[in-house]
Amino acid sequence: MGALTIRDNEGVGVTGGLRVGGGVQLEEGTNEYMGVATLVNGTVIVANTSVTANSRIFLSVQTPGGTPGAALRVSARTPGTSFAISTAAGDTSVVAWMIVEPAS
């Protein structure tokens, strides 16, 4: 059986697994953990103070554009400031991104 705890300044902690019915919704916007960005000639810098050196950043093309590249990647990051998404030159796709922090 799992446990649910409320952590000061950290939100809610769950041990023993988490089951969610009805889907999960995350807010998007400035410095949130999910959003979209449009590539310009295969790259875009996403300003976001939530990104850390340990962040796992997941990427997915939402709307292909231009000449789509074979693989998206996080090509740079500056903790507390931004991260860069890159692929092939000529790609103008809309890319969804999500930041997840590993448990400590």
C-alpha cells in the first residue's frame, strides 16, 4: 500500500505508485513544465527558469513544417534560464516539450 504526503514547498509526495484515472493536465505558459515551440531553421531556444541541470526534457513534433529533420534533440541548456531544441536546418515544425525532474 502506498503513502501520500504533503511536503512543505515541494507539493505532494507519493510512494508505492500512482494511479490516475481521467488523464493528467499540466499548465502551460511562462516557466511551466510543458509547452510548445516553433523551430526556425531547425532550432529554437525556450526561455524557462524551471529547467535544471538534471531535467529530463521530452520532445514531440506536433505539426511538421518545412523540411522535418530525422531527430529532435536538446542541444543546450542553461539551468534556471533556457534550453535549446535542434534538428535539421530547414525544419519549421511545432514541437511540444515537457520537463520532468528526477526524484532525489
